[in-house]
Amino acid sequence: MIPDKNLFIVTSAVKPVIGVYSHNDRYKQTIESLVSVRKNVKDVIILLADVSVVSLTEEEKKELSQYCDIFLDASNIPLVRDMSAAGHKSHAENALLYNVLMNLKYDIQLQRIMQPVKRIFKFSARSELDEGFNIEDYDNLFGKFVFKRRISTWMNPVQKDATHLLITRMFSFCPSLVDVYLDVIRKNFEILNSVDTEHAHYVNIPKQYLVEFDRIGCWGYLAGNGQVERY
């Protein structure tokens, strides 16, 4: 079998403890994100991983499941749930991704789903793909991570190598790099008390595997102040 599908891991916290948007608004924005991915990526596999601190209702879970292929209720994962409840966004997101990838690697049913996957995207819920996104831009990138071009830090970080950051709203990697990325997450946790996840990714993504795009073709809401940013 020649892999011919793209997997979008959509990370979500519909009902968190922080942010300016109501839970209802975040719920609607999350559905719009899933619709955007389905509309813009042919034959996509969508995995929605949600770590709501306030539990989703069974009706909400059922509706969200209609917009994705796999729904993972990460509020049942103690480490992820506890970090999210404490407002540690960077820690929670890394823990969530780690658990999702470990499930994809070791769960027999998910292993079957992974067989046709040629590229894995991490996509933050409450984001949407725009006219600048072209899935064909990711062809012929075997063995590579793809991020938006690095940005110089505005901080004076304790971590001396954190001179730049990599936007983590959307990035992607070849399935051959799953173990490499799991190691990146482990290293991220060692420095997340001094920098956020975007600086940690810049420090720990092996640069020999890194490809940077000027535009990745998405936009999203900022939970802290409600602004919209384009990437």
C-alpha cells in the first residue's frame, strides 16, 4: 500500500479554565475548524483530541464525533487533565500530543488507520485553513518537519538556545519521524518551566529535519485576548 492520506490531529479544549471566549463560542469554533479541514484536504483523516476541564455532555461528544473520524476524550488522561485544569497550556498540549502519538503507535485499531497516512498535521482547534493553504506543498517532504518560518524571540529567555520560536498552531511531520517527535516532546518538558511550547519546539526540533514555509495558510483565535492571527 502506498500511503496517500493526511492525518490531522486537532487538539482542543472546548471547555477550559482560561480564555476570553465562552464555552459555547469555543464549541462552535471547534466545529468550524473541523469543517475547514474536511473542506480543504481531500481524503483526510481527522482525529479530534479534546481535554475539556468541564466535561463535555454526551450530546456534545456525539455531535463532535460527526465531524471527525476519531474522537479522543483526553479529559480521561490524568496528567493531561490536571495540567489543563492548572492552566499550564504548554505542558497540557505537549502531554496531549504525547498521549495521542503513543496511542497511534501502540493501539492496534489506530495502527490500521495509520497505514495509509503519508503526513501527520498538528492543528489547533479554533483555527481554520485559508486560501493560502495548499496540501500539495507538502508533497515530496519525506522525513521532514514543516513549520512556519521561525520568529525571533521577544523574550530574554533563561533557556539560552531559545533565540527563536516556531508557531505550533499548525505544523506537520512525516510518519517516519514519530519517534523523533516523541523525543522532542520529552525534551520540551525539561524546559517548559522556563519557556513556552513554541520556544521549546525551536530548541528541540532537530534542524536537519526542519523545513520552514513563509506562509502555512491558516488563521486562528487567540484564547487570551480574542484576537485573530494569520500564519
